[in-house]
Amino acid sequence: MGFVGGMFKIIDTKRLNSQIVSWEVESGEITRHAKPGQFIVLRIDETGERIPLTIYDMDKTKKTISLIFQEVGKSTHKMGRLTTGDSILDLIGPLGHATDTRNFGSVLCVGGGVGSAPLFPIVRALIESGNDVTVVLGFKTADLIILEDRFKELFTRAGKEPKVFVTTDDGSNGTKGLVTDVMKKLMQTQKFDRGFAIGPLIMMKFAVAVFNSFGVPAIVSLNTVMVDGTGMCGGCRCTVGGQTRFVCVDGPEFEGAQVNFDELLARQNRYHRHEQHAMDLHKEHVCRLDR
Ligand code: NAD
Ligand code: FES
């Protein structure tokens, strides 16, 4: 582990679109130890909940990590209001196991929405290991597309033709449809040795089904609710291969074919109701202040 506790300065903030924000944060020792696939848990202040975020990029010279988050609930909306020069209270990491990015041969990497951010360092490492990598990124609409150019840059820097396919649900950019539609087309004409899928649970469930139907083993990265991040509280539990596993210490990556996605989806829906309640209270509070 790199570092626990202290104040961490945000040295750059960028709004990537109406819902997604990127931060570059001073992170001391975390930068020295972090590897693709690993994550941090942050708390912006004493009252903040603990938010797990996969490390999207890092600068070892500046000792910073880059994080990308989506404003989905009360805490992430609060995070979205912080600006360059602000500090956050706690940053713990790197946590979880690093991704296995050895040379598998031909690899298909699939990112859904903000899940494209944790996919980015994995694609970079897979290209560096000499894999023949193809990337499919899916977003609801054109204005929600993130990192397309940065993914393409990974290929051109390695002297390769970019193989990055973008889909939007409404066809406002790239191919109209879901990532799984493009996956099927690609897999009908090319043999892949390994798959990676990161994004919403429902996307990972169906992406894994497509990989399975073509006999391709696939890794998914789970992004469950976390409390302590140390394997003690059980908050991030999931069932993999019939066994209870903890995303924070056993993951975040698992063999997709072994993950019980239906159980995770049912639990996510339960948390969603609580999150909506917290958001409603939060909105009420803001309204009173505005009067
Ligand atoms: P989204 O709902 O906009 O979906 C992104 C894309 O996923 C869609 O455009 C589509 O191509 C695909 N998709 C969605 N439903 C599908 C289905 N039923 N079948 C096939 N493909 C489908 O994504 P979002 O709103 O950006 O949400 C991103 C999610 O990713 C969040 O829920 C977040 O928790 C999760 N996330 C996961 C990780 C991780 O490490 N696993 C990291 C960050 C975010
Ligand atoms: Fe508590 Fe994983 S977050 S066990």
C-alpha cells in the first residue's frame, strides 16, 4: 500500500461532459506503487462517504494520479463542485490486484460509459506488452463520449493504426447501438484470445455472454459499494464461482464467466433507492439555501 490519510491537493480539474469530471490529485507514495487495474478509496471530508475510483492515469514525476468520476449521487455531486487548489481529506491506495497485462495475443477491450476510464491504463499496458488490441467504447449519446482521442493516441504512439470503435445508443456518433452489437460483428471476423469489459453491470453481464458465446475468456472489473476497503466489512461482497469474494481485496477484476451478475444487479437496485432518497434530501437542502 502507498499512503493512508492526510490532505491531498487537486492540482487540475476538467469537466469532460455534463456528468463526468477528471481530477489530477497529488498522491505521494501511491503513484510509486500503483499499477493498471488498481484503485484508491477517497473521502473528501470528515462527513463524506468513501468512494472507490480506479486510477486512470498517473505522473510519477509530479507524483500525481488522475481520476475520472461520474456525478451520480450526493457525494459525487459534492466532489464535482471542488476545483483546482482544493484538497481532499483521505486517499488510500493503491488497492486491489493489478491487471494481468501479459501478451495474450489478440485482445478485445470493451468500455461502457465512465467505465472507459479504468480501461485506459489496461489498454496502454496491453499494447506495451505487444498484444494486438481492439477497443470498443460505448456511450449513450455523442456528448457523453470520453477519451476517444486518448485511446487512439495509445495506438499511434506505438506506431500502430488505431483500432478504436465507438458506439452510441442513439447513433449520434459512431455506430448506432450497444457495445455488444459491435463486439459480435468483430468476433465473427477475427479470433480473440482474451477479453476485458468494464462499465455498467448490465453491460458487463451481456458483454461476458458474447465473449462466452465465442469461447473467449473475459475479465471484468467490478465497482461495488465499498465501506472500509480492507476486506473487513463485507460491503463489497460478490459471488464468483459460487464463492463469496470481496471486490476490495480479492478484485476488482474477476473472470467474467464466474461472476453472479444477477445478484449484484439486485443489490445495486436496493442501494439506488437509498441514493435517490439522499439526493432528494440534498436537493431540498440546496433549495432552502437558495431562498
Ligand atoms: P451507460 O449506462 O451510459 O452505458 C454505457 C454503454 O454500455 C452503453 O452505451 C452501451 O453500449 C453499454 N450497455 C449498456 N447497457 C447494455 C446492455 N444491456 N447490453 C449491452 N451493452 C450495454 O454507462 P454509464 O452511465 O457511464 O455508467 C457507467 C457505469 O460504469 C456506472 O454504473 C459505474 O458504476 C460503472 N463503472 C464501473 C467501473 C468498474 O471498474 N467496473 C468503473 C467506473 C464505472
Ligand atoms: Fe469492506 Fe470490501 S469494502 S470488505
